[in-house]
Amino acid sequence: MNGDIEHTMEYDRRGCGPLHVTVGLQTGSTVKFHVSHCRKIPTLSPSRQSVILKALKIINYKIDGGAVMGYNVAIDGPAGAGKSTIAKLVAKEKGYVYVDTGAMYRGLAIHFLENGIEAEETGKIVEACKDADVTIRYEDGQQQVYLNGKNITAKLREEVVGNMASKSSAIPEVRAKLLELQRELARREDVIMDGRDIGTCVLPDADVKVFLTASVETRAKRRYDELVEKGVSCDLEEIARDIAERDERDSTREIAPLKQAEDAVLVDSSHMTIEEVVAAIVKLCD
């Protein structure tokens, strides 16, 4: 902690809001404020809020054996926009924990498919949630997804799994299954999450929010090239139709539809390189 800011803090027993903080700035003024979840400081200007919050990040607070909330980055956007690729690279650059929320939904989708459940069988999906345990581990620096103790990482990118995940994620019980785990991780660690509704629903108070998109044509071509490189026979026009249909389904679903958060920064990667997109988001996190 530099000498510019002095502080005293009062926490609840869980180590997260409500929180009272008294901060003395360089000017000699003292501000006492109430923060919910260590995110918003109501009575201060945005610039002063930023100074104080960044200062608080420098300290490794210990509260009853826990720590205050980590630094959270939310990346939302449509299917095929490159969210996972970009999020992983930003995480590596900044030292964040990458939480692939889409992979977690796909993990549940695999559970449903392995039990012979169709996407329209909502009742069976809800029931199947009860005996599904999806976890994320890092092994040799690589994210691995486990379903009931079995590594299912290799199956996550299959088209049928993606379609099931898109449809089943609109079911309230499916979302509730994963939401608590995602938020708890964000409280403990500096994380970056990508998905369809991270900035609007999962982490509405994220420090940085990005809406990453690209044209349907661009996303279809990227997916086509990826499949061809793997030796998979595919049709570009069919991929484009699937992406357009998924966009419509994700943006019009009743629960947590795909949309840009009001305070999110729009990044259109249609004519950007991966390196340019990463640099743009890293800059937002500085």
C-alpha cells in the first residue's frame, strides 16, 4: 500500500458486504462509505471511486480466514465471437482465474444427453440436475471439466452439446445449479468469465464488462475453418444458419437473454486480430 491513502475497514463475518470503509485521501479529506459487495461507492465521483477501489485491491485483506472480493471481468457475446479464446489469453496476461461458464453449462448438457433426455423434456432436465456435479480443475495449467468425477473436456465442443446447452440454460433450475458456484468463485479470486449473461446476471457488479461480437458471416467462417482443420466435413452455409438461429434463440429467451449490459464496452472483432482484441480488453483492466 502506498502512503497516499490511509484506511480503516469493518467487515461482516463472511468477509463481503455490507462493508464500511474510512479512507483518507492525499488531500487530507476523509470519506466514510457503505459498500455492498465491495463494488459501488455511492457519494463519490467515478474518478475518486476508481482511486479508492484500486487502492483497496493492493491490500491482501484477511477476514476470519477469508478475503474480500476479487477483481472480476465479464465478457459476454454471441456464439462464435471468440469469447473463450480471448478470455483465456487475457487471464494469462493478467494472472486471472479463467472460469468458462459455457463449459459448465455444456457439462450439464452432456449429463442430460447421456441420460437420453431431449432438450424439450424440461421436467426430466430439472430432475437430472439433482444428481449432476460439474466442476472445473486446472491441471498443468489447463482447464479440465469434470462431470460426476469423469473428465469430459474432450466432448465440450461437440455441436449437439452446444445446442443442448443453449436450450437447457434457459431453464431456471439449470441456471440456479451453477450460479452459486460461479459467484462464490468470483468472491474469492480475481476471475474472468465469459458467456451470454455474465455482466447482466451472473456478475452484475463486475469491475470490467465487455460485449464481444462479430458478424454472423465472420463467426461462421471462423467455425468452418476450425472444423476443417480438424478434418471434420461441414457446410459453411449450414453453420451460418445455425449461428443465426442460436443468436435469435439466445437473445429472445425469457430468462437471462443475451444482451449488452448498459455499462459494457462493445468490442466488434469482425476486422480485428486476436492480439488486437486481447490488447483492447487488457487496457480496460489496467
